[in-house]
Amino acid sequence: MLPGGISLAVIAIVALLIFGPKKLPELGKAAGSTLREFKDATKGLADDDDDVKKEDKKQ
């Protein structure tokens, strides 16, 4: 279950208090790039799996 709007606001306020306004954008950028790399890696795995299935059908 995903957190609601109030929960997200509380999380954002706590993160702002812990990391400060200067460090927070850097952390967001790092989290975004990490997520992008993860998605690319999982997409590559799914593509490899599709290739194997296509080769099996040909044989």
C-alpha cells in the first residue's frame, strides 16, 4: 500500500530536518539516477529473457 499525501508530507519534512535544504537536492538526484540504473538493468534482463524464449520457439 502506498503512503497517502499526509504521510508523504511528513516524510518530506523529516528528510528536510535531517539532511537540510542544501543536501536534499543532491540526495534526490542520487536516488533518481540509482533508480534509473536499476530500471535499465532489469529491462536488460527482461530483454534477454525474451530473446531466449524466441530462440526456443524457433527450435
